[in-house]
Amino acid sequence: MKPADALWHDIDNRLLNLVIERMKRKRIENFVMFMNEELGKGSFGKVYKGINDHNKQPVAIKVLAKNMSNNCG
């Protein structure tokens, strides 16, 4: 059995890893985008892996670069 300090250290590390994983996700309407899973990038922006929350299907989410979003519309 581990000493109490080592046990708390393990718990702290697991909690920290959980927080970091949650921070790498961003919700956009009914989609969850995984910021750490970049699928590609180009002159218009970046494409990330995502999941449709309703049907759990994988999706690709394009995030426009700031200079491109100003030119839209």
C-alpha cells in the first residue's frame, strides 16, 4: 500500500489530467470540438476533429482565421 502522500500525489495528477483534457474541448451548439486533434490547416484557417452530440457521429469543424472571418458576409 502506498503512503498517504504518494496516494494524494496520484489523485492530484489524475485530477490535473482530467482538467487538461476538459480544457482541450470546446462546445459549439450540438458539437464538441477537440482542440488537440487538428486535422488540417490552410490559408483560411484550421480544421479540427469533432463529435455531433445528437448522433455521436464524427465531424470536421473548420475554424476560420481572424483575417478571413472579417471578410465574410
